[in-house]
Amino acid sequence: MEGAPAALTRQLSKGEQQLAELQQTDNSHDYNWSNDPRNPHLWTKRRKVAMIVLVSCIGYVCTMGSTIYAPGREQVAVEFSVSAEASILPVSLFNIGMGLGPLIASPLSETFGRRIVYLVVLPLFGLFVLGWGFSSSLASLVICRFFAGVFASPSVAIAAATIADMLPPSQRAFPLIVYYTTPTLGALSGPLIGGFVISQKSWHWTAWVTLIFAVPVSLPLLFTRESYKKVLLARRNVPAVDVDSQSRQESPSKPPATSQLRLFITQNLGRPAVMLLTEPICSFLCLYMSFQFGLLYLFVVSSPRIYATTYGFDIQAQSLSFLGLLIGCASAPLLLIYIELRLYRPRLARSPEERLPPEERLDGAMVGSVLLPIGLFMFAFTARPSIPFYVPMVAQGIVMFGSLSVYIPAGMYLMETYGAKYGASASGANSLLRYALASTFPLFAPTMFARLGTAGATSVLGGFMVVMACIPWVLRKWGPELRRRSKYRVDD
């Protein structure tokens, strides 16, 4: 039973030892880093704010690209003579690409820097968006959408790391709340924008509109600076020696290319898989967050049809049905900011160690875990002709408010639980599972709602959310004990 995870764990331990040796050189030159003018912590406030806004806007555009196509599915089905289910594949394949891209790009950003990754992947994203717009068959559309997702995802994945590069932990909460919100807003506004585009033009224009958004937010990257500390230190060309007060010793030489490749595979593919299989905190929290993310894409595919069949909405009105989800998403940060100001920071000020256990981040998730199933059951029993259309829209807003209220604190909890050393792997595990469900949910949503009806299908989803609602509450109480038993714990 434990053969594969145990073998991977042994490989990871060896890899971590090699990484520690390779990073000794960087640690030896940290003595004057706090005064280095290239230190991102010393950037002006205006530059930091501009960078946070820029990476958030890029995240918005990339996730908008994942859903803007959705209202054009019927046109695609007719134009290419394919089934309704086949026309959903471009949505699902984009999400599969979004899940795979960070596995390569995130570690590359830690080797070559964040800036170069942005500058390489975003033009490639644009090229495949062009291919998506010029597609003349379903196969070419699916392939171009898949690779557009692959090259969109790194910009979303490393944005949080870019913010962390610039700010100490005590200053990251507000920027991360903003950042985590904008990609979700992008995914929800995609169908709204796409619906209006398709009502006036063809589905091809969903690609052109994506490019119109992408170009102006990508160009400012040419004028940004590198933010990753390790890369900035390496550019100083300091001789690779370890210096102490008594002697000068040569740093360990780099392992051969084959060892580096093995290390890359075990660290960046093996560890996220091991953590998903063996870490209760990572397993259950990633499952909970991923299920919620899948719900978002389930609504992207099913919500327009529900409003069309129940209330007779045309394509533009179907697009406007996403306003409830958008308002719920945009409102969730208000709760989290309130918790940060009124609960978290006062507790932090009273803490003698000037830090709090990660479980203190879960207050918002506990509130959201209650609201999410309430919203789903409300939607299940109000989406009917006898009840005004705005009532189920309010219910969807509650769903998204609860979902984001869980998602953002849970992401912060994972990062604080596993620290800088293992946090990227925890995020990688979350990304893998999140986009796996985001690619799967749209495929079965139409059949599920057709067979069970809106009330039955949404009630099933609400039942799952009731069961999973206990996860943040359990972690709030028993999280410290689970962290103590973890192989990937960081010292409190």
C-alpha cells in the first residue's frame, strides 16, 4: 500500500538534501541583501502597487479566456456538426492546460526568474488564442484552447509568488485577497462578455476580444523588474564560495544533468502527488477547494440553460444571469478584510511571538462553509417559473460569496502551514486537483441537470458541500496536531 508514496518520499528527501547544498551559495551572500537596491522589499510603494495591479489584471484576462468561449458552444456545434457534449471540450481542455502549465513554469520561475516566464508565456498564449480564433475544425479549436490554457496558467500560478517576493508576510493579506479575487472575477465575467459578443458576432470573436484584453495588460511587463531573490543574487556574479571567519571553502559542485532532471521530476511532479496522497491537511483542503472551483465551471455551462428554459432568457439575458455570481464574488473580500482588521490583526498584536498559528486564517472559511450549501439549496428550490428570476440569482451570489470566503483563507492556510519550502508543492497539488475537477464538471453538468432537474442536481451538489463544510472547522480545532505529525511541517 505504501510502496509508491514511500519511494517518492525517499526520492524527495534526497532531492531536498541536494537542493540545500545547491542553495548554500545564495545563503552566504544574504548579509547585505537588506540594503541591495534591487531588493523588491525596497521598491517604492507606487511600484509595488503597480505590480500587484498588473499581475492581478493578467490573472483576470487569462481566466476570462477559459470561459468566454462557453456561450458560443451552440454555434460551434452547428458549424462543425458535432454534439453538444463535444462542443464543451474546448472549455475542459483549456482547464486541463491550466492545470498542467504550472508544473513546469513554476519551477522555471525559481531558476530563471519570474519576469522571463511572464515574457515568454504570454506571447505564446496570444499565439494560441489567434489559432483558436482562426480554427476551422473542432480538433484545431480544442488543440489551440488546450495550449492557450497551458501558456495562460503560469502567469496565474506565479503571481502570488511575485507578490510574496515584494512584501513581508505581515503585509501580504490585502494584496493576496485582491489577487485571489480577480482571476475568479475573470472566470465569471467571461460568459457575460462572451454572450454579448456572440449575440452580435460569431464565436470566433471570443478569441479576438480575449486578445484585445490581453495585449494592453501584457505590454507593461516589458518595463518591470525581476523580483525573485535567488535570481537577483545570482546575477551579482559573486564567486561561488562559502565565506566564514576562518576559511574559504569551495561550494559543492552542481550535480550532473541527469541528477538535476531527476531532482526536477521528484520535486515538482512527485512531491505534490505525495502530499495529496499522504497529507490529511493537503488532501482534504485541496479536495474542498477543488470541488468549489468545479462548481464555478459547472455554473458556467449549466446556468445559461437553466435561465433559458425556466425564464425564457435570450443569449444576452443569459449572460446577465452571471451578475449574481459576480456580485457575490466581488463582495467576499469585504468579509475577509473585516476579519483581517477586526480579528486577525488584534490577535497578532497581542501575540508575544508576533505571529499566529495558521489556523487563525480559517475564520473566513468557517463562515463561507456554512453559506455555500445554504446558497445551493436556495438556488435548487427557487429556480422555477413561479419565483422571480432575481431570487435564484441572489442564491448564486451567496454560493460564490461562500465559495470565495473559503477559497482565499484556505489558500493562505496552506501557504502558512507548509511555508516557503513546501508551500509551492501544496499549491501545485491544489492546482492539479482544482483544474482536474474544473475540466470534468462541465462535461457531466448538462446530463446531470437534464436527468435530475435543477432542484435535484443542485441539491446533490449541496449535499456534498454540507459534508465538506466540516473541513475548516475540523482543521481549526485539530490542525495543530495534524501539523505536528506532518513530514512537511514548518516550525511555528
